[in-house]
Amino acid sequence: MTRARPTLYHARPVRILLVSWEYPPLVVGGMAPHVEGLATSYARAGHDVVVFTRSHPDVPGDSVVDGVRVLRVELNYPWIPEEQLITAAASANHQLVQLLGRLGDWRPDVVHAHDWLVAWAGDTLRSLTGAPLVATIHATERGRHQGHLTNRMSHGIEAVEWWLTYQALQVIACSQFMVDEVVNAFSLPRSKIHMVPNGVDPAAWRPVGPITPSPTPLVVSWGRLQYEKGFHTLIGAAARLRDRLPGLRVSIIGRGTYAADLQRLAADRHATDVVHFEGFVTDADLKAMLHRCTCAVIPSLYEPFGIVALEALAADAPLVAAASGGLAEVLGGTQAGLLFPPGDEAALAEAIYRMATDPGLRQASREAADELVDTRYAWDTIAEQTIEIYRIAQNLADPRPVL
């Protein structure tokens, strides 16, 4: 009998230093659950994992959670005007680097920086420890603004993104869409960048026990209330459906700078009786709403990957999503949900109507979603792929003196 060749994931354990601007319970967007999913999967596989991140009032500055050591720093930089984000981030990165002093003799085999906000810390830690730097680009400034750089700060952020991709030995993006975007924006050789998708913990999202579905059509959508998330398209679709789907309720969950504009739009479209802005809700409440909903909607105009899509699929919520960026890659060619052209409120309305009126379609969506998240997007699978990229970086690294 031929013995299967062991994967790199089960080779010598790796000492991994993850640097991230956010880590649960500090959650701003999809980066925090992404880094947490990687870190905990690494620890389960026997790797030695440390996270450097910002402080949160509800947790200590040094703790071990699910086998991961998490070190947090208070950002006590000099007062900097709120609009000077790049200056504030660079100043904060100095304090992230100071966390290295808490580790004693521990040194990483690889430093993994997540996005531009920790670019300076990632590069400095590379220099101090001699470990190769790997960077994940979760989104680009140009992409967030539909291909444009809107002001001097946007130009500055793009410059930091470019610099991070060149300082890193290997670069990771979460979808082929993002690989193409990073290659084209920063003129990177394709051999340097790898596509590794986001992941999800299915057990954390699936319902426990029997669920009572909403007796009337319930649509749930969530995320940061910003223009690129496309909630205005959902409001337009809701206005079109208010008479076609009696009792329809569209719950928009989240906070953000675009909230007031969306509320005005709902009033202008005479949809305030249908569209409800729920603000912040707990994870438990969000999951309960997803378990009961008729369908979940992700209307993003720009979405590098869309971890919210995986959360909806894992929660067994029939899914309708814009065919934007990584969302099209997740759902395309599957039966796990319906896609519609980004920004097309008529097409979105029709997709929601189909989900709401066709029980067979909803059941088929749930069954395909279960298969998809269990086989392709489980965190252990994603972590194994990322470890292989660390091995590539280690093999490419020149010996560097530790400063």
C-alpha cells in the first residue's frame, strides 16, 4: 500500500507572528475574524502563534486564547488630528513594534502583516527578527473608491500599500479578483502573489436546535454602512418589493459614515415602513436573525472577497449577492445562492422575490452552501494553504542580521 505524502502543514511547527490592526473582540470589518480564524487553526495544528494588535477595554493586554498568545498595546501616541490617518497609523506602529520586548527570547520564523495599517510594524519586525515578511492585502484604497484616488490621503494610503507589497517576500490576496487588482495596481510579478480565500467556522454559525422561520418575508443585510457596500441598492429593491411581498421587512445591521444618507434615501423612496436600520447587534442576535430570515443579501459594489457571504452560507441563510469581485468567485458555478449585477436594484428585487416565493430554491441553496463551506472554506483548509506560503517565504529569504 502506498502511503500518502504528508503535507507541509504537518511538517516542523512554525513560530508565527501575526500583526493586525484589529483582533476580536476589537472588530471593525472582516479582517478581525480572518486573522482569528488563521491564528486558532494554526494553534490547533501545533504551531506557535503570537498576535500583535491594538488594545480593547474588555480584554487584558497579554492573554492566551484558544492556544494563541495575544499581545495588545494602548495607542498613546501624541495628539494627531483625526483626518491625518496615515500619520496616526505610522505613530501607532511604533508601539506595536515595542510589543516584541515582551516576548523574551522568542523569535518568529515568519512575520505576517495584515494590510497597510500595520505595514511599518511588519517591516520593522522583519528587520529586527530576521524573519521573512508575508503580507495579506485585504483590499486596496483604489478599489474601495471604485478605481479612483479621491484625495491626498488616498494617494498616501496607496503608496503605503505599494511599499508593503514590495517589502514582503510573498503577498496573499483573498480572491482572483484581488490578485489581479494588486498585480495591476502595484506591478507585482504574479509569482510573488498567491490567492488564498477567506474562511469560516461553520460550527460557530449553524443553528443549534429547531428554528422557527419568520412568518413574513425577512431580508437581512449587514456590514459597515459605507457607499461601496451597496446598501442603497438594497433600499431601492425594497421599495420595489413593498407591494409584491406583503409584510416584507428588510433589516440593515451595522454602523458607518453613510448611515444618514441611507436613512434619507429610505424616506425618499417611501420605504421607511419596510427598511429598518438596526444599528449594532451582538453576534448572537445576528445569528438568530440569519437563522430565521427568508434570505440574506450582500449588495456590495466592491467586495474583495466578502467574508459575510461565508457567514451567511454557514448560518444556512439562503443568499442573494452582488456579482462583485470575490463574491462572484464564491457563488459562481454553485447552487449556494443567487447573483445579481452590482448596483442593479431591479435585478436584486427580482432575486429576493424568487427566494421569498420558492421554498425549493431556498432549500437547494442551503444544501449547496453546506457542502461549499465544509469542503472549500473551512479555516483548517485555509490555514494549511497559508502555511505553505510561509514555507516558500522561508526558502526565499536571504540571511538577514538581527538588529
